[in-house]
Amino acid sequence: DGGITQSPKYLFRKEGQNVTLSCEQNLNHDAMYWYRQDPGQGLRLIYYSQIVNDFQKGDIAEGYSVSREKKESFPLTVTSAQKNPTAFYLCASRQGGGAETQYFGPGTRLLVL
Amino acid sequence: QKEVEQNSGPLSVPEGAIASLNCTYSDRGSQSFFWYRQYSGKSPELIMSIYSNGDKEDGRFTAQLNKASQYVSLLIRDSQPSDSATYLCAVRSNTGNQFYFGTGTSLTVIP
């Protein structure tokens, strides 16, 4: 099956702990994105990557880090510097070039213990 | 000023009626516009994309774009209870690399 997978579905973070959310796609898409969604708010961009080994900050990058070592993988680390990490995290990918549409993974819900 | 604005609702319509969802955007140079449907606890799924002024129809869904007014809308005809969800409007930035989302409109279709 082609698509985007995110794991885990639920993640619990202790105070001061770094946690990493996984995002993998087998669509051969060039671009990948991480969004955060809070209740009653739209999706806010954390980081995005257009090609391997390159990524750019979005509107709310503080307290997060990413890597793009492989085309199919774009993991997001929520660091201890992110003081309010509880949210629904969505990974998306887009073919790149002139392709317009983003496709979303199933999401990871992060909760703070 | 928010990049993309939507009425948060909730919007309630009876089954079989037309639901009308609206969205405005601030970047006059934007060229690509999208409507996503998001069920509670799930990720967004694409319903429609529209790039040119006018109407675009796909089954029971019609997207309307007016670039001069910076306005995008989604009409859902013959609304069904299964259409009950939050609808997100998204706009691709003028640079092409980022997408901006509205806060979503919650729609409830009453049987």
C-alpha cells in the first residue's frame, strides 16, 4: 500500500524529555511537512523539506528539530525547550515541482505526563 | 492578520440541504486553493482543489474561487450525515513552498 505512516499513534512525554515522532512515505514524494494542530485552531507549520538534506523553519519551529537524511523519512523531535507540546501532529507530503496537493498521514497525538 | 480565515461555525443544516462554507485569504498572489475534510480525531483528507476563477464541480461538491475578492467557497449539495466534519480551507503561498490553513468550519448535518 502506498501512503504516509506516522508512529506512534499516541505518545506521552515527561517533563524535560525529548521525544521523536516518525513519518515515513513510500509515495516517492520530494516535499515533506510537519504541522501542529491545537483544538479550535488550524494547522500550523513547524518545518518543511523540499529535498533530502535540506529543510526550512515554518511559523512555529522553536522547540522542535527535524532531519531529512532519506527521501522517504522526515522525523520530528520535540525537545524539552517546547513548553507546551500537547497537540495533534500531522505529517504531510507533496510530489514536488508543479504538483500541488499535500497528502496527510494519520497523525500522532502527543500528551504530557 | 491571519493568512486564511474561515467562520468557525458550528454550521448545522438538515439532511438534503445545501451547505455553504466560506474562506477568505490575505495573499493576493496566491494561486492554489484547497478544501480538506477532517473527521474528529482523524487527519485531513483532500476534497477539492481549485486554481482558476469560477466554479469547479466534483459530484456533490462545488468549489468557487474569486481571486479579485480573495474568496473561496465550498458548496455541498444534498448534504448527508456522513458529511458532518470540520472543513479546512488551505492556500498555497505565493512562493509555492508553504501552505496556510484556516481554523476550519464545523459542519453538522441533521438527519
